[in-house]
Amino acid sequence: MRNETKVVAITGASSGIGEATARRLAADGHRLFLGARRTDRLDALRREIEEAGGTAAFQRLDVTDAADVRAFVAAAHDLYGRLDVLVNNAGVMPLSPLDALKVGEWDRMIDVNVRGVLHGIAAALPVMRAQGGGHFVNVASVGAYEVSPTAAVYCATKYAVRAMSEGLRQESDGSVRVTLVSPGVTESELAEGISDPAAREAMKAYRAVALPASAIAAAIAYAVAQPAEVDVNEIVVRPTASAQ
Ligand SMILES: NC(=O)c1ccc[n+]([C@@H]2O[C@H](COP(=O)([O-])OP(=O)(O)OC[C@H]3O[C@@H](n4cnc5c(N)ncnc54)[C@H](OP(=O)(O)O)[C@@H]3O)[C@@H](O)[C@H]2O)c1
């Protein structure tokens, strides 16, 4: 039996977990609105979803720009008449030791991983309040629970996503659901942004046991599928073969 059809907007839908989540939620019958900077990828995904009988549209999105995120959410709302779920998934992970002093990369992680999620909340919360409910799915990481070398700033951003999600949940008026989904190592393009040679090399061994992105999509689909009175707050998904 199909879930109740929902309108779901996904940030960072052009690759990895966001792309897999779009495929999975479309197959579950939900109507999708996809955002990222690489619109050629989004258009190809939209076409694939529509050819499979699903419903999807897209808009170019840079989550570091609050006005852009507002316009993205407004476009989803204009198109479908409501917004039931916002998946705040866009993220970057240029790992390096702190003493490499890659201040620009620290700023970028804060801008995308922290400000991007806040921009999503600022854009979608008024829409959800006005329509009487909604659901934020914020993608954090196992790095939201423990810190490791080269990942201090990345983990800080994911601890922040966890804190913001819990705060949002506590402030909910009983109609807005909040789910934090924290993947362990998962197949995607995330590690391609690592410029530090040692961190890049270490990541190769770590990623040898990566989960398929569809495993994280399945966790998101589970949370989305629950009835309105059930708020799945946190899901951590690791490869069975990974200690971290
Ligand atoms: N893969 C893992 O092992 C893993 C583990 C834990 C947590 N995560 C988290 O999972 C989420 C998804 O990452 P992924 O693993 O699927 O990596 P990915 O394949 O690199 O995907 C990242 C997505 O974020 C988008 N993005 C980056 N900067 C953006 C910006 N400024 N505005 C809008 N979109 C932006 C990218 O699209 P464009 O470049 O086209 O904009 C892309 O669609 C991230 O939050 C990541 O931290 C991943």
C-alpha cells in the first residue's frame, strides 16, 4: 500500500544521498521538488523520475544564500500548493587537520552545513506553521556524535545540526515533526571535496565499507511514512562492518 502522498523538497538532490532519497520518495508516491547548484543533474533526475511514473520538478539552489532558499521553498509551495517535508541534506566535507589552517574550507562547511540548514528552517517553518504542520528531515552524520582527527570543523557543523534539530523539536507546537538522520560512511561524492592529501588518503581506507546511498534514503522514507502523531527524532545508520 502506498503512503499518503506528500510534497517533499530536498536540498542537495544532485548526487549521493539526496539523489537516492529523491528516487526512493518518488517511488513511494511523493511529489518532489529538487534543489542543488548542478541543474543538469537535477533535470536528468527529474526526467528519470517522471519516466518511472513519479512527479518531480527542480530549481537551482545555493543553500548558503537565504533568499535563494526562500525562493526555492516558495517555488515548491507555488507548484504543489503545500510543503509537507523539507529534507535539509546539502553538505560539504573538506576534511583537514586544524593546523593546515584551511580557513576558507572551514567557512564553507559552516556556510553550507550550518547556515544552509538554518536557511531551510527559516524558509519552510512559516509555510508549515501556516498550513498546520510539516516535517524537517535534517541530514547530520555520525560526526554529530563523536569527533575524529581531521574532522573537527565538519563534526562541529554536524553537532550544530543535531543541536538545531533538537531545539526545533522542543519548540514545535505539536504539529511540526523533526527527524535527524545521521549516516555513517556512505557512497557519494562527498570525499571528492577533500583537498588535504593525507586526509584524502585516510578517507580511501575508511570508505572501503561504504553503505549504498539507498540505505540512508530508506531511513528517511521510514521517518516520512510515519503517521502525523509519530515523530521519529533520530536515526543513526552505519555499515555493519564499520566501528565508526
Ligand atoms: N556520504 C557519507 O559518508 C556521509 C556520511 C555522513 C553524513 N553525510 C551527509 O550527507 C549529506 C549528503 O552528502 P552526500 O554524502 O550525498 O555527498 P554528495 O554526493 O557530495 O552530495 C552533496 C550534495 O550537496 C549539494 N550541495 C553542496 N553545496 C551546496 C550548496 N551550496 N547549495 C546547494 N547544494 C549544495 C551538492 O549539489 P551541488 O554541488 O550540485 O550544489 C550535492 O547534491 C551531507 O549533509 C553530508 O554531510 C554523508
